[in-house]
Amino acid sequence: MGSEPRVLMVASEGMPFVKTGGLADVVGALPKALAALGVDVRVMLPKHQQVKEQYQDVLDTVATATVHLGWREKYLGVQRLSHEGVEYYFIDNEDYFSGPVYRGGDLENEQYLFFCKAVCEALSHIDFAPDVLHLNDWHTGMIPMLLKTQYQSEAARTLFTIHNIQFQGKMGFPVMRDMLSIPDYYYTPEYVEADGCANMMKAALVFCDKISTVSPNYAHEIMNAYFGLGMEGILSARAHDVVGILNGIDMDEFDPAFEKGLAAQFSECDLRGKQSCKRALRAQFSLGGSPHAPIIAMVSRLTRQKGFDLVRYAMEELLTTADVRFVLLGSGDKEYEDFFNYIAGKYPGRAGTYIGYDEGLAHQIYAGADFFLMPSQFEPCGLAQMIAQRYGTLPIVRETGGLVDTVAPYNRFTGEGTGFGFATFNAHDMMAAVRLALAVYQDKATMRKLRRNAMGLDNSFEKSAEQYRALFRSMV
Ligand code: ADP
Ligand code: GLC
């Protein structure tokens, strides 16, 4: 094999600059792991106003240009920053990136239609000629089509990674046509049309060279309609181009043995510090009763995907029939925010709620809890359960998507496992798994073993980065 492929990873968010969910974790961790393998990988992101000030101040402007979007002429700034051995490019335009990361509705569609066009333009302004463009989620979906149909460019191959097929970038065709000058004849089911809308993810799946998703199990699931949400046809037709590569986590960012923000440090070999973290968590959420009562935690976007309908159904039964404490950190749909505020008000000392987004608190919860509840309806990969395992906090998951690939449910016959699982999306089945976890909690030796199993897992990006590298190599 000759030299390593040059890869430009493109996404809407990425750590440590801006994060709303797991996509940012992956865009933060994967390039570092690829760079460690010798891959020349760079990253291109929108310069959201949320990019932390410490980075905004040290950006170098590489180029300024104009992007034509139909009749509009829009400013494009390309800025650059080197961080922990990886080069980052930022697409600067305040009209589109001075508000929320995701504006919702057609404003959001316009944000990312612009982003796709701006990335294509920026390619001729940077001193880096990628062999592969690694595109992530629908926000980058028009790039393969633009390159092939408007830039006549086959110079770079395209890998499109699906992080969540629920979000597809759907809009009326006139919006897409007016912004990107897409001719009417592409508005058919063979190209960008799906279910009566223009669809950016569909365009990506049609025009990209290879498709990946973030766990092997989800790669199978999305071939059928329940999970594929309208994309199962094109995915099945291109099944030989589809691969599932499991996400990892940044093992340095999440490391209970070294983190200064925790009440105490702990490791697989010495779990004593975890007790101090639990005490701190109990104080933080004013939890009462026995200090030994198990704590079940959730850290999540508050959205239907994450199984909150089951949690809502079973929460009061759980709090009134078991000696357990419950802690939630999250933000999102108002109906769930209201519910968890109500629960915290009704059961003070037993349940604690923090509505918001707080990375430091998230680490403290992962470290201080005993169990991490994640009863997802669907889950492309899921990072939170892997993060929980890293802190010896046993995940209780619905066996779907990447949760199947990352959690070995406790088996009462062998006494082994790295968490707990249930198969059917049903509150009673979830409660059975929770009760099993609470029963095992009483058995200190088994609990210690399961915690160690979980903490001993290699959830790093190393193995997956090798799979990405092999895929990139096969594409050039
Ligand atoms: P998704 O990307 O679908 O939201 P993942 O499990 O892949 O789910 O990733 C979620 C990431 O976002 C994890 O790093 C988790 O800790 C973090 N996270 C979610 N909600 C919050 C919050 N309210 N505060 C801090 N971190 C959060
Ligand atoms: C999406 C998915 C989540 C996955 C993350 C990173 O947000 O919902 O399951 O872990 O992307 O790939």
C-alpha cells in the first residue's frame, strides 16, 4: 500500500468547538484516532457562533469568496485552526451561523443548503486536496450531488455516514431548486424526491460512493421500513456499498482515573473513589434516605427516540415501589421537561432533575450513578451507554441498534455481562430489566464484577479507525 489517503471530514458540529449530541463526540474523537494511524485527516465545520471564544480568537482566515445561491450572493470566509494535531477549517457566514446550530424548519434547510455549496466552493481555496470526503448526516447531503453534477468533480470520492436516519433534511423542492439551481428533472424518486419532498439524505444516498452507519446492527436495521424511515429502498438497492462501523468514545475525555472535575478519581482496580462521586451526586441533587440506595441516571436529549414514553409511564411505579434514587440531566421536548420537573417536585429526595445542557455535570452523573437508563426506541449507535460503562455505571438498555453491539446484557446463568437489556419496546419489559438490575445491586460481588467488566471494555475509537482507514483505502 502506498501513502495514506487524505481525508476531509465534514459535519455540522464537532468537539471541542460545538456540540449538541453524539455526532460532535464522533467528529471530535475519530480524526484524532485516524491521525494516530497516520491518516492525513482534516475537518470542516460551520463556524457557529457557539464555537468557544478561546478558539474564535485564534482562527486564521485562509480565503474569502462569494457563494452564488440562485439569485443570492453570499459571503464565504474559510478559516483555519490547528488543534491537537488535527487541522480544522471553518465555514464563516454570519447570516447562517449566528443563531442556533439547528434553526428548525426551512431556515435550517437553508443553513445547510448553503453549507453544502460553501464546502464545495471552499475546496478550491484550501491547500489540501482530499482523496475522500467523509460526509456526516443530512447537513452535508447535497455535497456528492453538487460535486458530480455542477462541479464535474470526481477528484474526491465520497463516504456518507448516517448518524441518525430520522433527520433527513426534507423540504419543498422549490427551496432546494432556488438555493442550489437543481434542475427539475432531478425531482424524481431516482434522485432527490422521497415521499413528496425534496430530501437531502436521499440525495446523499443516491450520489455518494460509499455509505456507512455507526453500528453493524443499525446497518441491518435500516434496510427495513420500521428503521429505514423511507430510505430502506435505496439502502437495500445499494446494500453492497453499505457498512456499519461502530463508534467509539474519547477515552481521554472520559476518564475517571484522571478527571479533576470529579469528587474523587477511581479506576477498574480501585473503585473506592466512585463512592465519593456518589456522595457528591446525592448532595448535588439533594437526595435523601440511605446513602446506599442505588442511583439510576439518565443524561440525554429529551426526545421520543430515547424511550422517554416508557420512562414516563413507569416512573412513579419505580419511585414508589423500590428503594431507588433517580437523576436526570437533559433538555429537549417540553412535554418531557415538564414531566421531569413535576417528578422532582413531587418526589423530593428521591428524584432530581436538571433541565439544561452541562458537560461537567454530565461527567459527575456518569461517575456517581450506579445504573444508566437508556430505553431507546431506536439507537444508531449511542455513546452515552459506552461513556457510562467507562465509569463503571451499568447501562440498562433496550436491545436495539448500537446498544446491541455495545452492551452484553447480564446473564443470570453465567453471571456475566456489561449491563442489562430488554428486547421489546414496552414499559413492563423495561421495568423487569430495572428490577433485575436492582436485585443484582444487592449482590456486592456480582455488582463489582459487572462494573469491572464494563470498565475493562475497550470503547476507544482505535479499532473502528482502522476499519475507516481500510474503507478509505478501498475507495481511492
Ligand atoms: P445522541 O447523539 O442521539 O444524542 P449519543 O448517546 O450518541 O446520543 O450521544 C449523546 C452525547 O451527548 C453524550 O456525550 C451525552 O453525554 C451528551 N449529552 C446529552 N445530553 C446532554 C446534556 N443535557 N448535558 C450534557 N451532555 C449531554
Ligand atoms: C446520533 C445517534 C446516536 C449516535 C450519534 C453519533 O445522534 O442518535 O445513536 O451515537 O449520532 O454517531
